[in-house]
Amino acid sequence: MKKIYGNSEMLSTFRSMVSSGRTAHTLLIYGEKGSGRKLAASYYTQLLLCEAPTPEGPCGRCPACRNTEHGAHPDVVYAERSGKLGGYSVDTARDIISDAFIKPNNNTGRKIYLFTDCHNVDIRTQNTLLKLIEEPPDYAYFIFTAESKAEFLPTVISRSVCLSTSLCTAEDTRAALADEGFSENDIQKAMECFHGNIGRCISYITDENVRKQVDLTKSLADSIIRKDEYALNVAFNAAGKERSDAREVLSLLDQLVRDAAVLGENKDAELIGCCRSCAEGLSALLTAGQAMRIHWRIERAWEAVEANVSIPLVLTALCAEIADIAGQ
């Protein structure tokens, strides 16, 4: 199977679970986008179904490993998404409950259900699944991936083994991107934006839309630094009307604001944002208190977008709020 860089402690935990026979029936893998959540979920799935696991992990050669890697294993069920927000509905939960009592047909006698990229999962859906998670059939396993544990009810969290992904070292990130066949120039540019997040680095190199989002975020930061409210409004309008685009741009801007506050305390601090020079410019302009207030406004703006408020309206209001704070 494909080499996995980073998250070595998590992968070791998976191997220990399987080798000791103390496997987690409900697993919650959380961490930032691109940090390897789904890759870790796939690794654990392969490990559970592998017909000849090794001390290093799944063999990668048996039919179960090959079918899982290609998304074709009959006993690996990907929960169906529905609705405008692409979430998991109560009907999906009920379908999973019905299917969970149909025994698997494979050599390891296990069946895995995957709920990936969980965000704003309906409370009713979680409560519907709760009884099954509490008392699953011996052969059934449930894997959830999300950016944060906060997406889930405390009752679900308490019945899950929760593991967090982590970003890679610069050395591992370069090696992973080189393995993908990317040039040194592309690797350097990607790492300047997304550091040890391999998934986001790959997206930056391969997806023009991600590069546009980064450039737009830099334009937003530059407009704030110059205290140009008109340019800031134009840049926000360029974010478009798609919820996913707005979320990415708001997240990237929030990271720069965070970096600005950190640089105010330590000029040599390790940063998480997509542009160090932008963060330095914001740091020279904003006090820690101003940066925190902008952070709160960005969070509130995203909550409004999630509540289905008009995206252009939300961003226009955010523009005025940021301009007011930065101008003080």
C-alpha cells in the first residue's frame, strides 16, 4: 500500500489494537483538513480486514487490501450523504442500523462503516446511531472523521476512541510531495502556504481554485494593512457565492489574523497561515485585542453562512466590521 508519512503514533496504536485483539469498534479521527484523517481511516479499515497483516501494518497484497484501497470491498460501507449541505440524515442512520445486523462475508468476519468529513451532523442522526454505537454487533466497526470533536455529542464522544491527526515535519512533507512527482519549485511554494499539511500542499499544487483562494486571502490581508475598505470589499466579493469557497477564504484569513497576534508576542514564532509577510504586516497594524476582535467577527460570519444567510451580505458586513476595527 501507499506509504503514509506522519501520524506514526496513531498508526502504531491501530497496529497494537489489532495485534492485541482489543480493536476500537467506534473510532473518531479528528484534525485539520489535509492532515490525513481519511488516510488514517483507510489504514485502520485495511488493517481490520487484511487477511495477512504484518507488524508494519496491512499487507497491501491480499484481495481485502486491494479491494479496500480501490473502494470496492463489499463489507466497507460509506455512509450516504444527502441534503443541500451534504450531511448525514436520520434516514441514512436508520439504513446503517438495518445493514449493521447483516453479517459480513469475508475471512476476518468484520464490517466497517465510514462517516467521513463530518460537519454539523444533525443531533437527531447522532442520537439515532447512539444505541448501535453503544452495543454494536461483534463484527461491526464505525469510523468517523471530522475537523473537531466538537462536531459530536458528548454521548457519542464518550463511546468512541478519539485520536487526533498531526502535521508532518518539513522533511517528511518534502519527501511525501517528492514521492508524488512534484517539482522542487512547486513543493517550496506549497509548503510556504500550508507547511506540514501534506493534503493541503497537494491541493495547492494540483487545484487552481485552491491557489486562487490563497491569492484572494493575500489580497484581503493587503487591503486590511493598507486600510483600503473599497479594495477589501472587492476582494470579499471575489470569494463568490459558494459556501465551500467562502469557508476556505474565511479560514485562511482567520489563520493570518491568528499569526498576526502570535507575532506580536514572538517575532520568530512558528506560523500556520498561508503568507508570513501578510501576517507580519497585520501584526504591525493590529494589537492583540484588535486581532481577537477580528477573529470573533470571522467566526460569527461563518456561523451566519452556515445558517444559510446570503454569503455576499455576510461578507459585506464582515468587510465593514474589519475596516472599523483596523481603522481604530
